[in-house]
Amino acid sequence: MARSRELIQIPTSFITEQRAWPIANESLTQELLDLLQQATRLRKVAKGSNEVTKCINRNQAKLVILAADTEPLYLVTHFTRRCEQNDIPYVYVPSKLAMGRACALATHMSAACITDANSDFADWIQEVKVQMESLFL
């Protein structure tokens, strides 16, 4: 007797939500995108996987923001381990397109980091970090 094999389709959004953690809620996402936009204007943002990797390795990153809808997700999941080793806060936002737009790019972006916490928006970065810590609990 031959057994029939039935493939079960799991929505990509379900997989992403399960593997990308912690994901920012709507209000925190908007706050992070606004922060990225302001930091981009002051040229305090590293954009893209290569630049973010360099900043993390050199301990220049103060806050790492990753896109949860990156396909495949393993392209950005290695950042979480590196951030934990270097005590750098990180969070996922739902949309890589929104991240790209916040950083004044016409395309999507899967990783970005704020490189200078001593600038004019240091208090804002601290507020966001406190909100991010509540996601870990």
C-alpha cells in the first residue's frame, strides 16, 4: 500500500513571526522609523548588512534595527547573536521597504544601525531602548 504524501503549506508570515524575535509593535515601529529618518539626516546610520556587520564588530553600533520580512531570514539572524555578544540592543521591524524609505533609499533594506548615541537625539535613543527592553520580557 502506497501512502499519499500531502504537503502542508505554512504561510510565510507565520514562519517569519515565529523566528524573528523581538518584533516591534506598531507604535515602537513608528518610533524606530522616525529615529532612523532623523539619524539618516545627521548621517549617523549604517545601512545594509555589510556596514552593520562592520559597526557591530568595531563596537560602533548603538542600536540595531532588522527587517522581519527579509527572505530568507537567515540573512539577518546572525546579527542577533553578535549583538548579544557585544551587548548591543536590537529589534525587528515588520517591513524592509519602510526601513529603506526611512533611510532615504528608493529600495528596501534589511539591516541598519544607529552609530552615534552622543548626538542630539541621545535621549530619544534611550527612550526607544527602554521600550525595546519591554519586548524581551
